[in-house]
Amino acid sequence: MNPHILTPEVQHYLLEHELAEPVQVALRKSPFATVSAAELAQQLDSRQRCRKKLPLWHDTPGIYYPEKLAVEQASSQATATHKCNLVPKGIRMIDLTGGFGVDTFFFAERAKTVIHCEKNTELSTIAQHNAITLGAQNIDFVTSDGLVYLQGYPDDAFDIVYIDPSRRVAQRKVFRLEDCVPDVVGEQYRLLQKAKRVVIKSAPLLDIASALLVLQRVSEVHIVSMANECKELLFVLDRECIETPLIIATALKKGNTAARFVFRTSEEKDAVADFGYPAGYLYEPDAALLKSGAFKLIGQHYGLKKLHRHTHLYTSTVRRDNFIGKTFQITEVMRYADFKKNHVSAQGNVSTRNFPLKADALRKQHRIREDENCHLFFCTGTDEALLVIFASKC
């Protein structure tokens, strides 16, 4: 960490050039003897990445930005703000993989004390400087491997242990919990000795069912989406848990609002799906709902009919306004065989669900022009027939 970057003249320069291309700044000679052009470019690049992802950091004077990888791996402000709701007020907490410190900062808004562990000395120093700049006073920063540091504490030293294991190992991405560093599967029992609850952040692509086979005492699984994209997957381990896990799918919306769908895995197992032909309205579940795997419960909860066991689209003759996802009004339904035979001229956004051809191939084969106001869903219906559903977004 170069302290000269925090001098008023350098900070003024970065503010004046905040929209400049970092590559161009790196190629020019630095106007400062104590700060290189590469350092200026790096600060600008990471600052620009924080504009939408971490607006509090971007808008606060005196923030020191780390290398871009640390910003990319950090939680967004929206997901971190939501995640701190998992933390009861006044608890003792430790973040074993602190990184840039975004999660730690928001945890500290509710916890009595939080320990931020980060073995990268520079990143630990940056996170500490930024926490002070942002006004956090109840975070202790430790430059150490979090697991090693934790072993120095007695059992029940904390109320919650939080860990976000690295999913980039030896220059490649990994997705299984067992392949991450540290190995939270192998360490889960020791973690539960140090705290009653352990919160594990994993890759959004991780298969929930597979994770539940290797993790013990899972009380809750949190799936968080933004703009119909799954952003975070969290497993809460509770030492005293004896029930099947509670699955909480949350779709974050603008203005810090959220829509939730909550169920237990046993409920989905016992649910019975109702199938039907598309008529009236078509429903496309949000990414968080799809990730949850509640394919039968979705229809049961909202009073919808499913198009097919493997077609995760739903329909109803009466519109359901509280649905978590996209709602479309159906204008026409035809069999794909007739669509091909009659050489139907169509335009609109193309989506496929449980269909043998991809959207790009269909668009090319049938010369379907783009139209934001129209939607074409190619899917399989209840009688195994391939269908084309014409719809407009409500």
C-alpha cells in the first residue's frame, strides 16, 4: 500500500480523471514522483469497478482501492447489506476470509465485534484503512490465515463464524466445496466447535443437493438474486439443527426491497404438481426460485399449472400479481410442427425451455427478428408436444 496515493493532490487527480481509460493513464508519464502511472491506473480501474457494485466506497473520499481481483471477488453492496440480516445484534463474529472487507463492514453494523482475518498483508492494511475511513470502530484486523488464527481461541469463542473460501485454485476456477481453499467440508466440525453457527458463502453455480450431502447441520440455505441473476449462495450451519434445511430464495429489487420464497426441502419432496396447457398468462420464475429447486411448490403456492415436469414455466387463466419472476400475457400458442410447416413469420425475444434446439439456432433457422415487445417461448408441453408460445410482457 503506497500512502502517497492518499495525499490530497493525488486524490484530486484521481477524481478529475475518474472516467479516463486506465490503460491510457498507465501509458502516460505520472505527474507524481512518489506514485507511478501503473498505480494511478490501478486505482482508477478498481474505483470504476466500484461505481455500481460498491457505491459507498466509490462515493467516500479517501478510499484506497486494491487490485481488481479483490474488487471482483468482493460481495456487492446490495448483497452484503442483505446478508448482514443474518447477523443478530450484539454478537461476536469472525470473518475468516476478510478480503476487501465489504462483508465485514456490514456485519459490523449489527455485531458487537467482528474480527477480519486476511493473510494478504497489503489487502488487510487496505481493508483496515477503508473501514476507519467509513467510520467502523468495532472491527479488529488480523493479518493471518483465518483458520490458523481461529484455532487459538477456545470453543464457543464466537457466535458466528463466516467463511468465503476461494474458488480460484492454481489459476483455475473450482465449484465443489471440497475443492475450495480452505476446505470447508473437512473443517466444518472444527468450525462448529468455535461457534454455534457457521455461514459459508459458495459459488452460485454450486449444486445445492450435492452440497447438502457433504455439509452437516445445515439449518438454512440462502439464494440471493439480482436482476434475475443468482449472485450468492449461503449455507448456514447450526450446531443444534435437527430439521431439514429451510430454503430461502430472495430476489433483491431496487430501493433495498426484496421478495422471498421460503420452504423446507421436505415440503418440495411431498408437493404434487398440477400440469396444464398454456392459457391466459405465462410465468417465468426468477433465477433465485429456479435455483431453489421448488419446481412443484412454485405452482402449488401461487395457484399455477406447470407446463411439463421438465419445463419450468407456469400458467394460469387469472393473473397472479405477487409472482417472483416475469409475467407474460399469452397471445397465441401453436405446435412447433405447425410453426415450421406454415413458415410463420415471427419477431421477438426467443427463449427455450426443455426444447431440443437452442435460441440462436431457432432465430437463425426461422429468421426471427428481434423485438423487445414480443416474446417467443419454445418449450415442451404436457403431452410431450413441442410448443411455441407467443406472449407480451405484463
